[in-house]
Amino acid sequence: MEITAEMVKDLRTKSGAGIMECKKALAETKGDIEEAITFLRKKGLASAGKKAGRETGDGAIGSYIHPGSKIGVMVELNCETDFVANTPDFQVLLKDICMHVAAARPRFVAREEVTEEVLAKEREIFGAQARASGKPEKILDKIIDGKMEKFYEENCLLEQLFVKDTNITIQDLIKQKIAILGENITIGRFSRFEITR
């Protein structure tokens, strides 16, 4: 079957993948657009890890105001090109992350952002809790390490379970979109505002 420029353009619009990848996917799937999208996604998941080191100099800023206007969020989501930044998949990801931040209240994007001061304070608290529980001294470090892992999972955005699908983390969600869109995607920063009484 002949792969036309129109077919390639259609697949590129739907998938966000490059021209050559779209041509190859269409050739592999004998011109079936839906199968080609599946082919690209399968291929993309395998290569998402390889894309992780690529620079993300473009992107978009999204916002979310929770009903009642007491909670507001802004998120900077980065990718490699404005083409991908303007795709529906990228925009949905941005919106989902904004809503997640509103609901899950992360304090940091990644564990690397947690300051030494915060880490020391948390370890001190967890150590005191472990000692107070009467656990043997020799296993205190393991208990503290386990509690620190839990701290990262609860406070670091990338490690939190996605509020709309608790089978995956935010990092997993981003990897899925990298597979679909064919570009590296990173969270630059976020701000969460809440009016409390």
C-alpha cells in the first residue's frame, strides 16, 4: 500500500511523532492509522528512557483554580519544541498535573530538590518515633530509611501516585506521554496557593 503525505501528516498530528517515525509506523501497519499509533506508542515506551537526557527548552505554563476559588495552582511543564507543547496530549498532561498538585499538595518536584535541612529534620523526627516505639537499636536505621522513602513518595511530585489513576506515579504518567509525543518532558516548577482559615 502506498503511504501518502496526507496519511503521514494525519498520523503526525495525532501522535506528535516525527515524519520518519510516522512513515515507518504506517509502512509497518500497512497504512492503518490506529495500528500505527499503537505501534508508535509501543516503540516510544521503550525509547522514553533514552529521551530523558534531552534538553527541554520549550513548553507551557498551566493553571488550575479549584471550584470555590480557595486553591490555585500554576505548573511549568517543559518539552523540546513548541510543536509538542501545543498538542492536545501535552495540554491534557499539563492540566492533569495542575489538578494533581491541587489535590495532592506536593512540596517538591523531585527528591533531589529536598534540602539537607529538611532531610535532617525528617530523619530526626523519624528517629525519635522509632526509638519511642521500643524497636531494637540495630534496626532503627532501616526503619528511618523506610520512613524517608515514604516521605519522598508523599512529598515529591514525581513520586506521588497520580490522583486520577493510583496504579501509576506522576513520573510514569510523564513517561507515557514521552512515548506518545516522542520528546522529553520535564516539570520545571510549580506553585500551589491555598486560602485557609
